[in-house]
Amino acid sequence: MIAEESSAFPVSRVLVGSARAAVATCRQVVAEHGWRLALVGGAVRDLLVGKPPDDVDLVVLAPAGGGADGESTVADYLRSGAVSPRDCQRVAKLVARQLRKPLVELDGLRGTYRIVLAAAPENALKQCTRRVVATQSLDICALQAANLQADLELRDFTMNAMAMVLLDDDTGTLVDPLDGTKDLRDRVVRTSSRERFESDPLRLLRAFRFAAQLSASIADETLQYVAPLSHRIAEPAGERVREELWKLLSRPCAALLGVMERCGLLAALVGAARLDPRGVARVAAVEEEAAATVARRRWLRQRLQCEVAHHLQRLTVAKVCALVWSTPESEVTALAMGRLKSSNRTVNALLECRAAALRALSATCPGHSGDGGPGDDELIWGSYYFDFPTMGVEGLLLACAERPEQATPLRAAMDLFHAVMEARLAAPPLVTGRDLAKLGLRPGPRMGEVMRDLRLGFMQGRVRNVEEATARARLCLSRKGS
């Protein structure tokens, strides 16, 4: 459902939870000063498609004509002027105090403040089967131009250049000077001019991210700006580029990556020398394999959507590896830590996923899968998941995409993970360092080696209980000496 311009939109019905209460509080505060409040940007876009926004952006308006009473038209709203940054700060402080929520100053000079409504659980990243809950926030800011129309015209894309002026009856009036509702309805990402990209080159990447997020196309006149400006994607901060890239890759995006490659944007983004010639085709294969595999394995869908680092999903890791498959490890690290300013956790996930895929391909290559004995699979894949506990499954997915002819044993290894190996990885050790000390082994490197050997034996199914673990520990000590 897409609302028409100037219609009364039931804002309070779409906003949920703390966002609804926060917006109501903010509207009351600004009304006491004779001002108006408007939702802007992505929050309006989400509301129009019926999606409650996680993050709410609000601007404080000084009504044209000097008063907030009486009937106003869309033209009146577009002429609404800006309040000062200091006034925005005062509003933000009052709202945060009433809500009893933290207030963050994003840009005091521009009058931009954030109220944190709901934070993600601190231990979310440690739970491999749980999605990370995004922080919900409310941003309060002043107009960045003389009036609302000029402010909206400065925004990146037409579908984000809309405002919803909030009324006293908890409804809103849509203000859409660039016809963003039509583009949203037609699923077209369109910018108003080349200057929008020139003023912030990150928007070159954001265009493709929005296209992936909304299953949209990019307007031809917008695409024509990308190629001549693609080199400027090197200008934005790595952290900003990384967030947009992770969001893009979290959606089906192989076709869009192909467009980026033809425009030169993909090579400018990751480095021409790092981009695998078959990278885009390999990403498409990963997406196809993931869709086919997930259709038969519900548990895998949840796992692939889980984050291994901030905003980095497991499936995204596999796609990045597909893009830079033939790139040396040192260059992958340089891309992740240098250009994208990623964490060690991200780098480790990328390197582990690729190493796991290479091992999996070797393990399932004809003539290299053991002798076919009844315990062979547990030995091979127990060792595999022991060495690749974090990204082992995703390595198998990447290997399936690389060599479809080996997909059957690789998928069987995924099933073995879910049936057996996942529980073994999560299980506590059968014996502890204190138990080994009772056998006469002092703390040190050798104790670590014995513990590692016992864990490997457990993963392989060779050590099943405390008695077998103790016997294996004694055997290790007798071979190496105590």
C-alpha cells in the first residue's frame, strides 16, 4: 500500500513499540513551542510500504506564516522553515529526559541528535543461532536548507526525498515534491541529479544497496552517472563503505553486482587486482546453492542469517570469499582491514571460510575421501569441523558453488553437522586441566596439546565418554613422557 500525497496517513498504527511512544512525546514537545514535526527519509519509505521502521528520522519545522494553528496545505508544509540547531538540542534533551533514554550528539553544528530507544543484547554475537537485534533509535535534527522543500531536494534518491508532517490526530500528511511515491510503487531507484552523487560518492553504492533491499531496478538516467564517478567510491570512509557493502551482500544481489562490474564500480570498490574474473558468477552460484540447500534444511536458513561480526551475516562472508576467491590471503586481509576498516573477527571469518572451502573440495575430490569405511565420514568431517568450527558450514556452501559436481557429499557433510557435529562443538570437554593434573601433567604447552588431541578425538567419534578420554590422555602421556 502506497499513500497518495496529502492523504491522512495513520502513522500511529504503523509505528510500533517504543518508536510510537517516542514520536508522540516528541510531537508534544515541539507543539509546546509552536513548531511542527515531520518524519523524513527512510522512515517515510518504510511506512508507505507497511514496514515499521527500526530507525526514525524527525525534523523540527517552523511553520510558514509563523503559527501551527489552522489548516495548512502541502505547499505550506514545503515552505516550512528551519529551527536553529540550539532549538533542536533543547527539544532532543527534553524528549530524552521524558523517555529516560540515552541521548547522543551526532552533529551539534547541524543540530542532529540521536535518542537510543532499544539496544542489541551484548552477548548476541556470541550466540551463533540467534540473530543480532538492531539498535532502534530516533534522530531529531534541524533542516539542512532554508525550508522543507529545499531540504528534501538535497536527499539522495526520490524514494527517500519524502516527508510525513505529523498532525494532532496521530495521522500524517505526505509531502512528496520529487514524486518518490511513484518510484517506490514502480520499484525504481532514481536520483534527482548527478550532484547528489558528487556531494557524497557513497551514494553510488547506496543506489545498488537500495535496489537489492527493495528488489528494485536503477533508473537508466541514474546509472549513467555511475561509470564516470565510480573512482570516487574510494573517497568515503571505509566504515561507511563497509556497512553499505554488507547490507548489499545480505540480499540476493548477483545481478546488481554484474551491473556494478560493468560500470567499473565493483573494481573501484574492492580493487581491480583483488576482484576474481569469475567473482560475480561465483556469487550467483553461491546464492543459487544457498536457496536450493536452505529449501531442504530449515535450520540452515537461520544459521546463514546469523551475524559473525557487526552487521556481517554468515552468507555474506561466503559471498565476499566468492568475489575474491583467487586473491592471496594478504590481499583479502588488506581489503578487509585496510579499505573496509573491518575487525579481526571479520578477517578471521573470511580466511576461515575460504580455507574451509578448499579443504572440503579436497576431502570430496574422487580418490581423496578415505576408504569408505563405516566411520570414515566422522573421521574426515570431525577433523574438518574441529579445524573450522565457525565457518565450516559456509565453507561447504562455497565449495558446492565452486564445484557443483561434488555437491552431494558436501551437502551430506552439512547434514552431518546438524545431526552430530553441532552438538559436539557445543559440548563441554570430557576432562579438564584439573583432571589431567591428577594424572601428573603440569599446566603448560603439553597440557594444551593433550586437551586439543582429546577434543579432536571427541569430534571424530573416537572419544565418547570420560573413561575413553582418560585412557587416551594416559596414552598420550606414555608416548611423550610425563
